[in-house]
Amino acid sequence: MTDRTVPADPQAAMMRLGCCYYPEHWPEAMWPQDAARMVAAGLSRVRIGEFAWSRIEPEPGRFDWGWLDRAIAVLGQAGLGVILGTPTATPPKWLVDRMPGMIALDEQGRPRRFGSRRHYCFSHAGYRAEAVRITRAVAERYGRHPAVIAWQTDNEYGCHDSVVSFSEAARAAFRRWLAARYGTVDALNRAWGNVFWSMEYRSFDEVELPNLTVTEANPAHWLAFRRFSSDQVVAFNRAQVEVLRSLSPGRDVMHNFMGFFTQFDHHDVAADIDVAGWDSYPLGFLDSFRFSAADRLAYARQGHPDIAAFHHDLYRGCHPDGRWWVIEQQPGPVNWSAHNPAPLPGMVRLWTLEAMAHGAELVSYFRWRQFPQAQEQNHAGLLRPDSSDAPGLGEARQAAADIAQIGPTGAPPRTVALVFAYDADWITTIQPQGRGFSALWAAFDCYTALRRLGLDVDIIPPGRSLDGYALCVLPCLPHIPDALAQQLARFTGQVVIGPRSGSRTAEFAIPEGLAPGVLRDVLPMRVTHVESLPPGLAHRGDGWAMTRWIDHAEGAMTPELVAEDGTVAVWRHGKYRYLATWPELALAAVLMRRAAIDAGLAVHDLPEGLRLHRAGSRTFAFNYANRPVEVPQSVEGNPVIGQRNLGPAEVCVFEASSI
């Protein structure tokens, strides 16, 4: 992590507000007024520069620093701390023309051409060198500038499905990666089971990429390629971080991750940076991902009540020190979803305070002013294109006042640990066995069931300490590292383990002795066969149903929840429970309530749309419903902001009574 050589920020414990700004989009005469308006609105941070390569270096080797010098000076003189982006997400046309091999190829072998963004292959050595070169040039000029307080590497690694590339550069790099991982091609053949269908190789140079095969490629081949592709992102990011560390000491280095995105291992990238950032678009995500039609209507202007919180807790857990920012917060309609409604009045403020409750150090709105041209001209900002106030600006001002009134928040309590691994989602999407099966969404559904009980959840990777937690939930982890199995055996709290967990080895094979593999010490059972269920086929219990997936098991465990036809949904052995089906919400609610009560945790009966989160001595309540709700009397404390009866998009903050 960063070795700080600049004075510590005296307000570091107080969450700050900021915005994303593009001075290159606007006449220079507007910059001082914009900066003054930002400060007047309560903003103190501004992110710039992440797409500006063509303005910084308009021709090869010819840099135009003047405009950026003046922009940083104007922003800094107004009292704004600048977060400066490395511009590597948008390499300029002259570079693409000089280095055409840097373009990524999609799974069908088609080039991903210049004309938008993210048009590069992570594996191309020439482009990686150019990325380091431009990063070094920017850092040499601004690395010690007093207004530059942090850096963002690139922008949204993997956006537009740009992690994997099927280029010649990727193939050559993949072969080298395989040689380093397996040592010999015979070891690779054994690990992948290549005796099947005569897929054996004589050398690493014979291994192709797993696309364009007649039917599905070997799932072990795909898993290796996914791991390789993730490692390429990690190495690309690390190369920039090393430059920034050396030339800009004492400044935080951050990257902005995305929502519901698993194409690379974010834990590995987060290990190299000081802050895990993410880009929060609750309405866009609601419309773009696998939410029900009923949820899309009920929460059309609010976002599903667990979208933002899930990612807050995920990225807080991604970073080893728990540091995280929202670097792009939706302030109005977006342009990229199938439908783009405006937020319900009050939601921009609610999203901001919810990030505060979950421990964010910064919420930065995207963007300051809506740009009237190009691909994102319909994407709202805090200002309209004519510089008049958009609705989000007033809510940002109100949030700034609320933050000042609330003051610094404490740490959330350790109650529930939800364990998530990126390779779990790779395995379940490579070989879903049932359409739409994904470890990510199993994690989200378990998270929703826990949050509807009013519980606080930390989302952590395998291997992170479980000390202090009362309940540990593994929604779906096909590959269980030995260290995690040992942790679970020692853990003194309650444990819930979800379907398919322990069903695969690290090389995508069914484990010896069948699933749950290395978990057999805590789950004395074996999964004899599995089945995936089509829509409409379900095994029904008392107010719940088994849908989508069933692990049929036998062994010494005791059935705890059983469908009417005798199919076991939940098995139990002491403090360990095994969920043998998809965590459908009604079933997951029953299961998580039982586990939480057995763990000694207080659960709440929350009305639909209400969510809670504790931070230090305070409890935050957020109303995502489009109607008033009452915070239950089981939530104790005196309101310091808001009231117990919450209208739509309203927030109440309770202070625990001192004794």
C-alpha cells in the first residue's frame, strides 16, 4: 500500500463528495465558474483526464500540456483535490494506425475497431509499453503537483466485454502462461482430461484459444483462459501502478470497477491499489440485468434495494484494508440501458448517504455537466448542457449538508460473512448445466435474503479471516481452497453452504469421492447426482419452492427443510447447513432466518423496500419503496436525521442511546 509522504488529511474520516469533469469538453473561460460552483455545492474532489490522450499527445511524441496545466491549476486554486486518470482506455487513432495488432479480437475473431473506447488487447506487449509510456509522461508532469491528490488507472477494465481477446498476441501470451503454470504439456493434458475426444497436445505451441470450436471447448481450457485473461488485466494495471508509486509518492492509486461484472479477479487487482473504486448506476443495472419484471416496475426509479449495497460491500471486501470509493454515482437518467427513467426525487441523496453508511470515503457524481455531443449526450449530469441546475445538483447539496450533520461514521459490525470468489462465477458460467446459473447471482440472492432480515453483511474472498463473525455464508463456491475448508472446520459460528459448492477441483474436474469434495469433513455427505430444472418445474414446500437446481445427496446429514414430495432442500449437520437448491428468495429467507437466530443475531421484520445498515453507533434506514414505510420499533435509537415514518426515497439515521 501507499507509503504516505504528504500530510494526512484532517477530514479523512468524513466522507467527501466530488464529480467527474472533462475540461477538454468546455471553453476554458467556463472552468473557473465551474470550479466555484462545485465548491459551493459541497464538492471537494474532481476526477479528470481519463479519456484525454488525444489532447495530451495529439501527435506521436508531441505533448500539449498547457490546457491540462491550466485546468489543474484552476481546480486546485478553487480548493478541489484532483483525481487524475491515466488515459489508457482510449488510445488515439494515430497509435492504432501505427500498431494495428493492438486491437482486440472478439470471440468470433472480429476486430474491435477504433471509434469508441477500450479498443485494445491487454496481451499486446507493444500497447502495454505505450500505456506505461503515457502513464510515465503524465506522472512525471503532475506526480508531485499539490492539487493532484490521487490517481485512477485506466477506466472500467473490461467494460464492453473487453477483458478477453482472441488475438495473435493473446494466443502467444496464453501459451507462455500455460507453460509457466503446468511446466510440461503432459501435465496440462492430465489436468484438463485431454484424453477425452483426442484433445491431447504434443507441445504448448499446439494449444489454441478456446473459441471457434465445432461445439463447446473443454471447460478446463476455458477456465485456464479465463484465469490467464484475468492475470493479464492484473499485470496491465500493476505496470501503471508501479510508475505512479515511483513518481507520485503519497497519493492514493485507485481503479473504478463496475457492477455485476466478473470477467477478471477484482481481488487480485485490488491488492495492488490503495482504494477500490466502483461506478454505481442503480437504475441502469436494474434495467440491464436479470431482475424480474415485477422488480423492474416496483423499483424503476429507485433501483433494486440491494444493487448499490451489494457492490458497496463487495468492493469494501475486495480491498485488503477495506478502503473504497464510489467514483461514478448516477445523478439522473443514463444513456446505455434499454430504458432510462429518471431517479425518484430524493434517490440521489439516498444513494449518497447509503454509500456513507457502508463506509465509502468518497462519492463522486458522474458527471458535472451533460455533454451535448457524441455517444453519451443523453447521459445526465449535475448540470444540463446549458449549465442550468439538473435535479441531482440540489440533492448533492442536501447530501453535503447531511454528511456535515452526521459527522464521521464508525465501522460496521462483524455479523455475517458472505464468501464470494470470481472463479466461482467463471466455473458456473462456463458450465452452467442450467441456463442462467451463475455464482454471482446466487451470492446476490443470498445477500438479499440476509438484508431483508436487517442484517449487515461483509462480502469477503476465500482466505480472509472469519474471526468475529457469527454467521458465514458460501452461496456457491464450486472450487473450495483447502485453506477455506480448514477455516470452516475451525469456525465457531453458524455456516450455510450453497449448491454446487465443493463440486469441482481447481482444474475443473469432479473431485474424488464426489462433491462436496474437501468440504466432506464438515458436510458428511456426497452429492450423487444433480439436475437443473426448467421454468415451471419446481418442488414446493411450506411457502417456498426448489427451483432451477437440485443437488441430490446421501450421507449422515439430517434433512431440515423438505419439499412436499420428499425432496430435501436443506440438510443440516450441527452448525453446518447445506442448501441443495437455488437460493430462491422465499426459501433463502427461511434458511437465513434460522441460521441467524441460531447464531444469536437479532433479526428484523422489515417492510418491503426498507433496508438497514449499521455504522458505529448509528443505524441508517433507507426506504426504496415507492410508498411510505415505518421503521420497526425493534430498531432502537433516536433519529438524528429523518423520522421513523419514511416517505419514498427518504432516509433516517438513528443514534444509539448512551447508557
